Amino acid sequence: MIPEMIIKNPSSVEEVLQILSNHRTKNKIIAGGTDIIPGFHINSPRFTGIDVLVDINGIKEISQIIELDSYFSIGSSVTFSHLQASSLVREKLPVLYEAASGIGNKQIRNRATIAGNFINNAPCADSVPALLVYDAQVVVKSIENESIVSLQDFLEFPYKTILKNDEIITEIRIPKKNAHLLGSFYKLGRRRAVAISRISLAVLGSVENGIFTDFRLASGAITPIGMRFKEIESFILGKGIDRDLLKEVAVKTGSKILEVTGLRWSTPHKLPVLQKTLYQLLVNNFLENDEK
């Protein structure tokens, strides 16, 4: 059951910040509502004690995708359908495009927003691995302050971020230097569509003259929260690409994930799947492209 509460419909970010400042302890921002509305129905502890619901869905300044001089700006209330329809995202940020295209179904993509996906910070948040490999930053605003934080630092624990009650994410920034890199997103669920991810991975990088000159690797549902594997990224940089190297990377990634998560009942199934999938992603994106 949805509890009684005050619903505010601000028309600007400034108005949002004023509302959040006036109701610091018992407010909640809603954009798509694909997490919070089901949360109300099941009486989730994360969505109790809310007196004021702030609907930001109609604020134009945070619902645009723009290419600027040094980065791509994605408004926090941009939906996954908007991302999927954007030629800029499809051509310049293909890993994010892949991730956005596989989220939920069309109805969910029409409502769910990119910021809502990572603010909720469920382990299965499909936008997170893609954004992490693109070195995404988030712009955090309060009535007193504005800061730019890397997405990795913004994510804290499952279902928790560093966002405070009087703050809003206004945009996601992705450096344009990433636009030339090759990569891919992979998701495994229990069915082909409308599936919660059980394993998700994103890879991004470049190979020049047979040598890895850039490489990023991020996980999603296989770890408690989305994370980059910096040690493995450093290991592969400067090395010549061949199948033995890619197999070693897949094995090292499996070992690192086991170190992070510990042994679980699903490990005997998930770990081999992850390693084989990662190896194939690396072959498809980097080895086969290098051999062309």
C-alpha cells in the first residue's frame, strides 16, 4: 500500500534544492518510480518514513543528452528509452547503449532513469558497469554546494550511496577521450527478457600494433556493487595480445571476484560462466579486431 504523503512537482533544479533543504530528513526524490513504487507496495524499509515525495520527472534541464567540448553530459532523469534512441550514445558510447537496451522491457525503459538506476545501487544495476568503464562522474548538488564525484566513489554499499537527503544528482559526465575505445556489455539473467542480471560485465579498451594501450574492466551483478578491477587493468596494459593472455585475464578476474565475494552456493556455476564469457568478450572485441 502506498502511504499518504505530500507530493511536490518542482519545475527547476533550484526549486528541488529548496524543497530538499526544507525537508532534510523525510524526503525522497522520484523520477521514473520503478524502484520506489514497488518498494512502497512491499513496505520496504528503504522507502518508509517519507513525508515528502519530490517528483523531478518534468524538469527539462536534467533530461537532456548533450555533447560538450570535453565530455558527454547525460541528465539524471534521462530514461533508458531516451538513451536507446540517442544516436550520440549509440555511436560514441556503445557499451552504455548495449546496457540501456537490455534493461527490463520497453515499459520499464520508458520510465526508469539512468541516475535512479545507480542511486538505487542494486547489485544488478545494469548501467553501472558500463558507466564505470567510461570513467563516469556524477554532479551532486545541494542548496549550499556542488561537487563532481567519480561514480565508483559515489557507490558505497548495496542499496546505498554517498548521496545525502538534501542533495540531487543533476548530470552524469563521461569524458570524450573514451569515445574511440572498443568494448562490450554482457548480461546473464534467468531468461532472455525482463530479467534481473545474475552476471554482468563491461569491457573497454584499445589495441595498437598488437599491444594493449588501454583497458578497463567492470563487474555488476557478480559482485556486491559494481566495481572496476584496477589490478587486472594494470596487468594487461602494455602486453601483446594473444589468446593465452586473454585466458590469464579471465582466470585472474575469477580469482579476484572470489576474493571479493567469498565462496557462495552459486560460485561453482557462476565463476566458470563468468570466466568463459569474459574470455569470449575479450577475443571478440580485441583479438579479432586486431587480426582484421
